[in-house]
Amino acid sequence: MDLKIVSIDIGTTNIKAAYFEGPRCHEVRQVTIETRTCDREQTQDAPTILKHVQELIDYGVRHFEIGHIVLTTAMHSLIYRDENQRDEPMILWSDNRSKPSMEALCTMDIPFYERTGTPLHPMSPLTKLYQDRAKPIAFVYDLKAYLMEALTGLFVTDISSASASGCFNIHTHTWDLEILNLIHKDITQFPRVVPVTYQAPMQHGDRVLTVTIGATDGVMASAFFMQDTYRHQTKYVMSIGTSIGVRYYATKPVLSSTHTTFCYIFNKKAYLCGNASNNGGNLYQWVSDTYFNGTLPFEKLVDFLEMANPEHIELLAKPYVFGERGPFWRINQNLQFNMQSNNNTVTTQAIFLGMIANIDLMLESIGFDHNHAIFLTGAFLKNSRMAQRVADLLNVTLLYLEDENSVCEAAVSLLGVTLPTKPIIRITPHSKRQSLHRQKQYILQKR
């Protein structure tokens, strides 16, 4: 008998719930998440997220008689709980409050990156925990631990979430005691770490549901393509949603001599390696709001990029509107141009050519060979014209699946469900390549 499952993916901007009966997906529902921004801080309300998750579970019980829940959560979340069981707002990866602590951490003798696979950067929970080390914090949660405790009563998190905290040793697969001592915490204040396939019962009225803890969204987006049918095409996956990730799986930790790639644990034989940028699909809304009063249609953005010749455009941009992670992990980088321009169309072209050049630099950082193809996930490249333009500029063959729902589907496979193979659509770059060399050279300048 096929399992009836709701696969719930809690990302940075929305929650997606996919309702499965065995390999068949009957319905997908989405809920938007509100983010609060105050200066460097970016937070969300964890109780509201929990309420949405519970409502999506209730819907599944009523309409599909689900018996299983599998959870996927965004990386690098952080929730403080005090001795009176009061929780502070959930801190996001995009929160930069820990910038003042970065200099001190970077001068310490502890090899943070070599031990954890997480670059030192304000996105890392470690940097926030260090800055708040004198705060009276009783327990440290990520979103996965928060949801698991609320749904099952167990203070546990999955190994991929722990691995993205900056406090978890990638070699011993345990919380790193020297790092915990540095932030004035002990192991009892952190959740117990379990495999991504870990299951626990949840009482729902007079029924008992089974919750599979799952993994993080970046880990799951790439895990989907580990199925044999897709793995033989290429090991590389690029996702462009709010942010950008270029990733691949390795059988052991792969670390960079420059500390500018990440490596997170999926299980004992699979490590997610790659690079990430803060500036992806969120640039579209920002450009529309900043230069076009919120009226720029996506198709018009594609028109601008198709018209732009990166070899001839004079305006160059470092596209770091939302700060920078990959490829350099410079904490003080922001949007920068080589000259002033009053032409909004040209400015838009420069920013997005810079974004694509930055992707090319991230691919170089992980040793990508342009003879390989890359699988695509994320909403930004659902537009076929945009996908073609990106393929042309990167000079890379892009692969995508129709009706791609990789995170929710990969999470379902953790329960042993075999998913049907989907046709692969191939986007081949046009023969005449326009080089991004000038854009990349400008980005490489340190000033």
C-alpha cells in the first residue's frame, strides 16, 4: 500500500507542501513567510511558521488521510530560548548582525573552516553565537529542532542542519567542544543530532502520524539529482531562487585552501560541496522597485539581457545588493559600479551580467569543467528565454525537468518512495559566445 505523505519545505520566503500518495503528487500548496528587517538584522516569527506547518498537516489529514510528514528547512537558522522558555525571533542566514565579531574570529587559532566546512561569514550561526556569547541563553535551536520539538516533543535536529551551524565537526560528526566552549555553551544546550531519515511519532487527534526529520533545502535540492537516471548526466546542480547555489556531492569532505567553498554533511557517505551567493532572484524585485517603481515585467528583464553584449557594455557592476558570500566571502562587499549611469536599462543589464559573471566565478571555485552540464532548480530560470540567455553567457549546457519540485520530491524519497523518472530538457548554448571576461575581472578587483 502506498504511503500517504505531506512533504513540507520551509524556505526563506515561503512554505511549500506537496501531498503524495506513493510516487504520485496530488496537490501542492504554498504559504508566504514574512521577514522582518531592522538595520543589519533579519528575523522571522517561528511560532507563525509552526502554525502554518500545522495547518498544512491538518489539511493533509482531512483531504488525503496522510500518515507521514517529512520536513525540509532552510539552512543557518538560529533561535535562542531563555531559562523562562521564552524564544527570541528566529535569526536568518541573511542576518548580518555579527559583522562586528568577524575580525576577532578571523584572527583566532581555531581552524573553524577546516573543522566544520562552513566559511566564516555573518550567515553562519557560529558568528552570531560568538557575538551573543554573554547572553543568558538556555537552549540553542535551529528551525528543524524547533519544529521537531513542537510536533514530537523531542529536542533533535538533522545532521545537515547541524553541519550548517558552524559548530559541528565535519570529520567526527559531533558538536565541536572547543567551538562550544568559545561561545560559552555546552553540548546539553544543543539538540541531539540524528540522521536525515530519523523518524518520530506525532499525536494528531486520535491518530498517530510519523514525522521524518529530513534535511536542509540545499542538501535536498541536490539530493534529488543523485538518482541514477540523473546522476549519469552530471553531478552538478545550480539553484536560483532568492539566492544562488552551485553544488555537487562528494563521498568525503572537500575543503578549499582559500576557505571559500562550503561542505555540509548529508550522511556518512555523502557531503554537499559548493558555493553560494546572496544575490539571485531577489535582485529582480530590488531592481524593479529601485529603478522602475515596481513595474518591471520579468519578460522585459529578459529582453534587456538578450540585448546586452557583455563585451561592449561600458558599465560594469559588482552585483552584491544583499552582501556577498561566494565566491570570495568578503563581508563588507556591496553593490558597486565602475562609473555612474542615469540609464536604468543599462544599469539593469550591468547588474544582471554581474550576477551571471559571479556564477561563473563560483563555478570556477568548485573546479567545474565547462564540458559538463548543470541541472537547474529554482523559479528564476523557469522562464525558457532567461535559461537560454544564462546558458549562452556561461557557455554551459543547462538541464531541467518539467514540473520540477526537487526539494519536496527528494524528501519523499527518504521514506523509500521510488519516484517516476521525468524527461530531461536540454538547453545548449548558442555557438557564438559573448565573453564575461570584463565583468569577471571587475568583480575580482578587491577595492
